[in-house]
Amino acid sequence: MLLFPGKIIMDYSHAAGRVGSRFLAELKKSKRLLAIRCRTCNRVYIPPRLTCKTCFHNMEDWIELDGRGTLLTYTTVYYGEPVLDREAPTTYGIIRLDGADTGLVHFLNEVKQQDLRVGLRLEPVFKNERNGNILDIKYFRPIKSG
Amino acid sequence: MSERIGIVAVAQTKYQKSRPDVRESELVYEVVEKLLTETGLRFTDDGTGIDAAVTCSHDHWDGVTISSWPIADVTGGHLRPEEKVAEDGIFAAYYAFIQILSGHYDVVLVTAHTKESQTSKNLIENSSFDPVYHQMLGLDYTMCAALQAKRYMYKYGITEEQCARVVVKNKKNACKNPNAQEPAELEIGDVLSSRPLAYPIRYLDKKPTSDGACAMILAREEKAKKLTDRPVWIEGVGSCYEGYYIGDRELGDCENLIKAAKSAYRMAGISDPKKEIGVFEISEEYSYQELLWTEGLGLCDKGRGGTLIESGATALDGEIPVNPSGGLLSGVPTNVAGLSRVAEAVIQLQGKGGDRQVSARKALAQGMCGPCGQLQCVMVLGI
């Protein structure tokens, strides 16, 4: 049977919006992690978005987080995926940053498999050359003692 | 409900790893033809046949924008009503149910198809995530499932062995289902020693790549009774979404499924699903999901899904058989997944289950869409 090759290539310019733009600009410029808080329910969101999903109010209160947080869950992925030009294995985690009410998904590194555990305390490592996207955070690693 | 809506006939292809012999429309016609033959119905404009169609497919999977166009000619969509849902096939059945309840149509065809063999699952799944915050991380549903599995295991002490029992049970059940793609007699050790994909998920913990289609015909009570002597009534439906950002969710629980089930149970007048429903066909793309979803459906307390499977209650000969068909782990394509759960529930209630037949007068089908069961739908059926 004949297989007919096909491909869809589409370029997009996704708007980050005014909230996402500020988050990414601060990340790029000063390695600051900004969250956004709802004045009605006090929930603190990262990544930040305009509207509180519980209260349906637009949010304006920006809060700077120090970047440290606690690991909620993790996985080590053993297959190479086609989106990123990286070699397997790659470890992902969901991190509850101190002061936030939501988890941030990102990479984990500088940690041995046997040391991975829920509850691990983590800190971000930033890229030196930053482009204003989520990969300006290089990964999270265990907080160095002292 | 003033009048009952029945499912009068269902059809599935044999699910296979790859079907290079057919195009999407040809695959869908295989199941439509079975239904036309079984019911004698034709597509008509005068209220004597099939009034409309609701289909489920996905533009990215099929590689064409508006993926229902290429199948329009085989679903009666030529100069006739056809509408598409792009989440899961169970929502197409839900939509058809609502169309008939509205009074607009009497008889509606539902189809779902996907040929997963034709493109990259990772890329399609990745493109469903937020392009600003998440796509660049390379996320796909298997990685998210692994994050959920780990959280669930951490929170309740669920073990990898308990998850492996789901694979062993379902693939064994699949040996009795002639449509199943990958039936197998496995030991727990076979699952635990299969190659790791995303810890704690291994190769056998994940649904295999699959091509196939499923279809059914829904009809208003009066017509359903004329079309078959064994109509299966849709007694309750409920659905519930959960947040877009995966980090917003408590992945160790499935509050959205709990709410979807409660909604369906309320509509169907079910107060104790474990006692009142005799068979469950649910969407376990990954082994841990069957354990977590049985909790969400109220078959056991939170965190007890592992104990439930160990008790044997969910086995083919147990008191609440879950996935006698072999489930999704035995191979059913995405989009077809939830509709095939409904079809298997109908097969059981019509007594057409052959070697996998269990005793039941009510059945439950569950479908889902998105990472970690982000969108859930529960349907209660009865005779």
C-alpha cells in the first residue's frame, strides 16, 4: 500500500499578553520570578495570567517570589521527544514556589535519581543569555546547604 | 427526562497497530456499513431514516483542517446535517443525545476515528499546551501522566505493582475480545520489567499506538423500540473540566471525575454505583488511571484504587468488572477511546459480549480528553 507523505508547517506569533509579557520581560532582564495575586481570594498564580479562574476578576497585584520552592511530583523521561533538541533522560518536576498557590512545571537537574523525592527543596538556575521565554530558567536544582 | 433516548446498534473495527490499507473515510465506512446493514436504516430527509450525524476526529491527527470533511460522504454528510466534536468520541454521543432530547432529530449516527500510526503523538499532544509557558518545555501527555502517577503514588502509597495489575487484568480480558489489538497473558513482572518511558510509567503501562473506528446509532424511544428488540437507554450523563495549567491541579486526586460522575448518577438516579451498576468500561490510557478513575467513580474511597484491584472486585469474574473488553491498554485510538467505552457498555447490556460477557442491567462508560484526564465525561446506560 502506498503511503503518501504529508507535512503541516505553520508559523505563529503567539501574543504573550500584557501579563505574560511582564513576567517574561522581568525574567529576561533581572532573573526575577513574578507571580500575580487575586485581591478577592488572595490566590497567588505562577505562571501569571490575567483572570482569576475562581473569582473571575482580572488581577493586577504583582508579587515577586524568591524562586525557591518545594517539589510536588517529578518524572524522568527516557525517550527523546521531538520538540526540544535535548538528549534523554530529562527530569521534569512540578514545583510549588514559596508564596505561590500553584505549581510551576520545569526541568530538574544537578540531582541524582536516588535523591529525587517529593518535598525536595529547590532553587532556580537561570541562563546567562536570556531570550524572554520560559527557558530563561535553565532548570531547578536542590538548594545548596549553607 | 420526558422520553428515553436509546442506543440501537454499535460497531467497531478491529483495532490494529496500523491500517495502511484504508484511508480515514474508508475506515469510517467499515463501521457505518455495519450499522446500515444491521438496522436497515438509510440517510433520509423525510424522518424515515438517519436524520443527522455527529462525528469525532481531530485536525492534527488527520493532517487536514476540518477533519470531518473527508468523511462527510460516508457519514451521510452530503447535503445533510453533520457536526463534529474534537475532544473524545463520548462527547459526540453526548451531543447526539442532546440533539434528540431537543426534539430536533429522531435518529442520529455517531462516529469516531483516528489513525494514530500516521503521525507523531508527542507533537500533537505538545501543541495542546500553552504556547507561552509550556510548549517549549517539550511536554506531552505521557510525561504529564507520569507526573500524575508519581503524585498519586506519593499521596496514597499506591505501588507500581498495583498499577501493573491493571495491565495484567486488562490484557488478559482482551484475549476474549475479538476486536482487541494486543491481548496477552502477562505476569506482573513482565510489566515491571518492560522498558521505562517516563518514570514510573513503563512501556506496558501505556496504551499502544492504534488505528480504528467506532460508530453507533441513537434514537428516540419510540423509534429505538422499532429498530431493535434490545435498545440500551442513556440514563445519565455528566461532564466536568479542570484547569488548563497542569501545575494548578492536585494531580493526586480527580475532582473533575468525581463531579462528572455525581452529575451522571444524579440524572440516572444512582445512589450507590458499586451496587447498582454491574459493569464499567473506562478510559485508562495509562495503568494508574484505572485505579484513580475507580476512586473518582465512587467504587472505593480515595487512595483505595490499588486495594480495590488487589481484592479481585474489578476482575472479569469480580463483583464490579472494570474493562472486560481489555480497555484502552489493549489498544484503542485516541478520540475513538471514549466512544468505544460506550459501545462496549452497550455490547454488555445487549448480551452480545461473548466470552467477555458479564451479568449487568446497568453499565457505566467514561471518556476523557487532555493531559491527566483534564476533561471527563461519564455516561450511565441501562436496559
